[in-house]
Amino acid sequence: MDVYEAVKSRRAVRRFTDRDIPKEVLERVLSAAAWSPSGSNLQPWNTYVVTGAALAELKKRAGKRVAAHGPWDEREYEMYPPELKSPYRERRSAFGHERYSALGIADGDWEAAQRAASANWDCFGAPAALFCYIDRDLGVPQWADVGMYLQTIMLLLRGEGLHSCTQMAWSVYRKTVAEILNPPKGLILFCGMSIGYEDVREPYMRTGRAPLNETVTFVDSTSQRLAQTARDDLLLDV
Ligand SMILES: Cc1cc2nc3c(=O)[nH]c(=O)nc-3n(C[C@H](O)[C@H](O)[C@H](O)COP(=O)(O)O)c2cc1C
């Protein structure tokens, strides 16, 4: 699959069929994803791939917690700042509208949205999930490395005809995940990722993106944004 096609066809899929994924496919994807870049090649990702009875047990335990409406595990990192400022606040509410209106849930119907969101802890029906941990002693640049690694996995999955959904939602049930995976104490669970074949019957609305000029600034010799001194330097260089 062409790289552009992989990037554009990747989206957060939230309903999977129960078709199993051959282990060789997951091994191929994760072996290739290991070539992701990271600062000084630290490779700060620690990945657990969960399928079969282990995943069924995890879903069962998480499902019990969802049904009990008990408290979430205390956070090891903040998913978002408590006060999201503009333009992030508006983008987040646009996402909420796209995500839930496709399911027939009205804006502001938090209960229905919460019910739909609880499918996170069933991995949206996926037959495979991965859980990505990072060493708690590592810093912001290493978290960014992990993000690149996860995106590489998602694109490779597209190349295999598979889809995925990255899920920070699992961080609020991190203790349940730890019961199954038993990770070393020094690791923080960043996120889960559900993996599988898309169930195309699930309605969805493609999430939009900000126009290019909102997030990208091209700076060249004609740009208004180029400081006069820098522009003079450039002209001297010619
Ligand atoms: C780090 C990360 C965590 C995410 N966590 C969740 C999650 O817990 N549950 C969920 O349904 N989607 C989750 N998503 C998916 C985002 O909502 C989605 O990527 C975003 O809205 C853009 O839509 P798209 O991926 O379909 O293009 C997450 C995505 C990322 C990158």
C-alpha cells in the first residue's frame, strides 16, 4: 500500500469483527515498527500484545468495573490540561460531535456518549490489543518517540488490511491491565490499541482536520513572517 493511502485510510476504528489475526502478521508489523526513530535510539517503548484467553479475561474484568460504575484508577499522567484553551477546546468539541452524532447521539447527551465510550474497555470487539508502556524516568521527548512508534504500527497495520484504535481510555483501568500483564513497577501505561478487521456496519463520521495554514507555517524569503534581519541575511547569501 502506498504511504499516502496508508496515512489517509488510517482512522480510529471503533467496531471490529471477531476474525482472528495470524500471529505472523502481528510479528511482522511489530518487527518493522521497531525501525521507528527515537532520540539517540533509546527505543523507549515497551509493548505487550494480548490476544485469545488473556484478552478475553481482561475484557471480562474491565467489563465488571464498567458495570459497577466504580472509580477509575488514579491517573499517572494527565490526558489533557484541565482547562483546554482555544483552538484545542473547539477541536475537541468538534471531535465529540463527529464521534457521537454518527451513532445518533445528540450533542450534550453525556449518558449516551458514556455508554458508547464504554466499548473502549471491550476493545470495540477487537481480537487483539496492544498495551504500550513507557519507563517513568523518561521525559517528554521519549513520550514523543513512543507516539511515532505507535503511528508506525498503525500505518503498517493498514498495509496488512487491518485497522486500529489507540486508547488512552485504558489508562484509567491500568490496574486491571496490570493484573493480566504484570509489567515491571517502573513502567507507566500510556495507552492501549485495539487491532482487528473493521466491522463496516458501524456508522462513523470521518474526523476533520484544521486547514493547513492553521497548523503549518511555511517560511521562505518572500514570507511576511520572516524577520527583516533574517531576510537581509538571506538576500546577502544569494
Ligand atoms: C494517544 C491517543 C489516544 C487516544 N485515545 C482514544 C481512546 O481512549 N478512545 C477512543 O475511542 N479514541 C482514542 N483515540 C482516537 C482519537 O480520538 C482519534 O485519533 C482522533 O479523534 C482523530 O480521528 P482519526 O484517528 O479517526 O483520524 C486516541 C488517539 C490517540 C492518538
